[in-house]
Amino acid sequence: MAVMVRAASKKASPSKPESFGMEIRPGEPVLVRHGRKAVAAVISMEDYEVLRQALREEEDRLDAEAARVAMQEPGSVPLDVVRKRLGL
């Protein structure tokens, strides 16, 4: 896991890393603060894609678990019965 790098800037620009007053290296997140409050984190696109994929996988896992629970609820109607009722 990368070490969090902190940088402060009143006029930081995502297109100009030097506006952070430091070199921003790939793989090292930068914490952006407003005063003492952290307001954003800048991460590499590679790290972003990894986090995005992990989020998708977790959402899929939660959806599958919710579906398994719903299928066990009393009064559930099998899909083939729904199709038949709808004439599909």
C-alpha cells in the first residue's frame, strides 16, 4: 500500500501537478486539504480503475446475496409462473 502524501495549495490545478508545490509520483495518493479538513484525494488512474473494479465486484456480491434472500421469502413467485401469467 502506498504512503499518503499530503500537499497544500490555494490554486491547485489537476492539469498542473507542479501547482501542488511538489512532484506527484504515480502510485502515491495526494490528500488535498482545505485548512485542516481533507476534501479530496488524488490517485493514479491505475489505482482508480482497481478501486472501481473492487466496487463493482462488491456491488455484484451484495446484489447476489439480496437475490438469494429474496428467493427464500414466503410468497415468492417463480420466474416461469410470472412469464406464464404475462403470456411471455
